[in-house]
Amino acid sequence: MTTALFVVSEEGYWGEECIEPLTSLSDASVDVTVATPSGDPPEIDERSVDPDEVGEETAEHVMDVHENDDRLNDPIPVAAADADDYDTVVFPGGHGTEWDINQDNHARTLLAETVAGDDGTALVVCHAVGILGFTWDESGERIVDGRDVTGFPNEWEEGIVDDHDRMPDGRKLPYWVEDEVRAAGANWDAELDADTSVTVDGDLVTARGPGSSAAAAETLLDELDIDGSD
């Protein structure tokens, strides 16, 4: 059976970016495990379940899975996960990843080991793409150097933070994803003229944001040679 590990933020994950791939892989008979930095259940970004923000149908579906999925409610600690045990590792986005997942040494090790091997595939979504700016391979090189990637663009961030990079909830955004990933040597293209943006470069799949979640899940299933209709 194909296995997947979802590395989810305790500081606020964006609902659709986790739930869409999680349910799509589950529907395709992938065995999914969820991990968080401490092993506590992940926290959801309240904006991602606000009907005025994402629509009533999406908000209800995401909250239902968030509250009732046993895997989300009983995660393992990231430090207890071994990349060799999984065919794919998924990093859902959300601003919260900037405070925990992207800075977590064990999460970065999981990502590096997944893309270094011959068998693993990583999917990194939205703000979680920032982890690429802080991850090195065994030879000391940035794993994203020279790779084609997409992710949460500066142009969108400008519409969220204030002049002092403060979020609507008052938290100071520590960095902008596009800036960090570009600085790490990535070939960045968020395809702002396209409805969705998913980029595949070898064993690394990146997705721009919540609107690309479904396409990202489909792409990942293709990369795993799994029929999503199973």
C-alpha cells in the first residue's frame, strides 16, 4: 500500500491545503499518517473556515474533517517520523507554517531525505514552500537551488500584511516566502496569470495556494502512479 505523511502546522494550517490532498489520497486508498511538531493536534487558520472567506461549502467540509478525522486528532511528533517509511511527504501551507514547520529541524530533515532518495516524492503547498529556503542536502547545498518552484507570491502577501509585516491577528510575519526561496536559488514562477499553479521538478511538487490544492492532489497522485478514481 502507498503511504503518505502529512506534516501539519500547530500554528495555523490553511484548511483546504491540507484537507483536499488528505481526502484525495485517502479516497485513492493511500495510507495517511499525520505529524505535527509536538504531536499535539494541529490548529486550523480560522480564516480558512470562514464562509465569507472561502465559501460555505468549503468551510463546512474542511471543519468537518478537521474536527472528526482521527489522523488529524491523533498525530505523531514530527521527530518520530522516518522519511523511509513513506512514499510521499506532504507539507500543507498556511501562514502558521512560518512559525513552526518551516523552522523545524526534523521537518526539514524529512523534506531533504524525501527529495534525496530515488523513491520519495514531496508535495509542498503555499506558505510551506518557505521551508525550501531553509533546507540543505547532505552535501550542504540548498535543496531548492536550481529547481523550478511555485508558492505563495509576494503580490498576494502585500494584500494581507500591513506596512510593518503584521498579520491581521497582529503577529509579525517573520519572512516572505517568495523572497526566501528566490534567495535560496530557486527558479520561481507563481504563474499569477493562471487559475492554478502546480510545478513538478523531479521528486519535488510545489503548489501556489488554496486554489491549487485540488490540482496539487491530482498531480501528486499522478506522480505516485495512482488512479485518483480508485
